[in-house]
Amino acid sequence: MDLMGRTELAAKLFRITQTEERIKSKNVRGQSALESTHRQVGQEVHKVVQENVGKSPENLSQENELPFIKRELKDGYKKMTKEDSQKKIK
């Protein structure tokens, strides 16, 4: 999940919450019925993402890994503080 973009993460959370709601509202019981409901809701969410984005969730671009993002933020902070200090000198 560390590499998922916002759309894919949101789709996963939406699938989970909608599966829970369907299980409650339709009083789904039994392992096979629960698994079937999970698959059905997952297919529906998958279809919505594909229709709206033009790609299936598993084909969406991945985000950068967290250590890389931390490094980018640290480098950006250093650059900004350097620019700020140069402005104070002038």
C-alpha cells in the first residue's frame, strides 16, 4: 500500500466500506456468501474506477517510496532555507 496513489487507496477503502455496508444491509451470512459479496463489490468498484480514470486500479501509476519522498522533502527544505538565507544577505 506504500506505493499506491490516492485513487487506488480511495478505491480500496471505498470497496471495504461498501462491502461492510452491503453485508449489514442484506444480512449476508456464511463464508461463501461473504466472499461472494466481497468479490461482487470489488468488481463494481473496479468498473467505476476504470470508467472514470480510463485505467484499472492495478494499472494506475505508483507513488514514490516513502524514503524517497522523505529525501525529496529534506532536499527541498535545504534549498529553501539556502534561498531564504541568501535573501537576508542582500
